[in-house]
Amino acid sequence: MPVDPYILLLLGTVGLAALLPARGTAADVASGASTAAIALLFFLYGVRLSTREALEGLKHWRLHVTVLAATFVVFPLLGLAARGLVPVFLTHPLYQGLLFLTLVPSTIQSSIAFTSIARGNVPAAICAGSFSSLVGIVLTPLLAAALLGNSGGGFSADSLIRIVLQLLVPFVAGQLLRRWVGPFVARHRKVLGLVDRGSILLVVYTAFSEGVVQGIWHQVSPARLGGLLVVEAALLALMLALTWYGGKVLGFGRADRIAIQFAGSKKSLASGLPMASVLFGAHASLAVLPLMLFHQMQLMVCAVIAKRRSHDPEATASPAAPVARSRTAVGTGNRSR
């Protein structure tokens, strides 16, 4: 089972923040750089996301509505139900992070990759991930404000203004400038991919530094982390089962059910980390911990499922759609998604 090297870098960044947290002037500089990095990330997301290609996928609207429902309705409902696990399995801050995890949009790149391996409907996975990212820019902050209230990081008019300025405005600017900036981004996608990942590492370092300075890590014990892992494993297993068997009940074929399962059961680390930094502020470190753990868990489990699906008897009769077009549709976005 694969271990994402980027997760190791993230964990190393967390360790660096624990040993050498930014304080005083250094903290102010890191915070300002983190704000700029978040704006850059969402600008690049806007440039990479082809709305024209995504809108062409509306012909398969039932599948996309199913994925959106799994991502932004079923996931949050399960997150709300997990409130009953406090304080036996989870502390309240860890529960807030778990609930935020359920509000984050789906992935793009990994959904495409696993759907392709399993010989599913790759174009549908492209569009489903694109729709989820597009909707999540607006819906995730609104759901967080509604479900987390003032307990997350003080959701107020000022918070919503920061969300619009740091997330939505750069994303829209990227979409508007895509015609001119898109070719440059496509030519330098490897270098800009490193910029993406470096920006996220900076966001993580800033968030965890604030947490260390405020002493919030004393709230997390090994037993609580173990409880969080158990809860997340149950959440992932339940979503994998609901998306697979729910797709069958709704009358989707094998290829479509594969796309629904992989796009509807995963959460985007690349979108979630910057959003948490904006939404939670000084409390972001505990908020992103459940998302980081869930990200690695979903990669490991979905890799096994995809390989097994590729050996299904039906797979040879319905081979996966070519992925060459998928590269252009999503601009081979951030691979940590």
C-alpha cells in the first residue's frame, strides 16, 4: 500500500513547527507569507480548472449530482452524527476538525488515477472532481459557518470577507485570466506543482506554529489520536460502501459506480488545508490534523480497491476511457489533492 511522500513532508513540517515554532516578528512574517501563498494557490486552481470541459460533462448530470450529494450532504451528516463520540473517542477540538473534514470538496487527480486503474468512467471522474472543487470554493466555507458556528475560529462577517478575498477572488481571477495564463501554467506545471506544495507546507508550518505557541497540543494524547484513527477508518469504510452500493441502487453501471465511489468517498488535502487556515486561524493546527490523517488513509485503501476492481470479470468487457484528455481537462492539478 502506498505511503504518499508528501505526507512525510507534511509530518516533517509539523515536527519542525513543534521544535522551532515561529514567534514574534517571525510569526508575523510567516502569517503574511501564508496568506499570500493561499491566494496564489487558489489563483492557480482557478487557472487550471477548465470550466468549459466541466460544463460539457453536464450531460451526465445524475452521476455528478450523486457525487456532490455524497460529498456535501452525506459526509456532513455523518460528521454531525459523530458528535455523539465526544468525549469518549474524541475531544471537542478533534471533533471540530473531523466535522470540517466532512465539509471539504473531493479530490481531482487521485480520483482520476484510481478510476483509471479500476477501469471506470474516467471522463466522469474528471468532471465530478472538477464540479466538487468548483462548488466547494463557495459551499465549504458556508457549511463551516453554519455547522461549526463561532466554535471553529470565530465565524463572523470579517471571517467571510477574508474567505472571499483569500479564496474566492483569486480563484475567479484565475478563471478570468485562464485564457492568457493557462498556456504558461501548462508549460511549467512541474515547477508550479512544487510551488503549490511548498505553499501548503508553509501554511501547515504557520498553523502548527501557532498551535505550539498557544499550547493546544497538550490537548491531544496518543489515546485520542488512536480514537480519531478508528473513527476516520469507520467513516471511510462507510462512505466507500454507500457510494458503491448506492450507485447500484440508483441504476448506474459498473464504470459509473467506480467513478462515484472514488470521487464521492475522498476529501481534498490541497483545498482543505488552505481553507482551514483561513477559517480557523490560530486553531487551524488541530482542525487540519484529521484531514491529513484521512488523506493518507484514503490513498492506501483506495489503491487496494482500485487494483482489485481492475481484475473484475466485467473490467475486460468495459475498459477504462483514455486518460489523455483528462490531463487537459484538469490541467494535471496539484497531485496532493
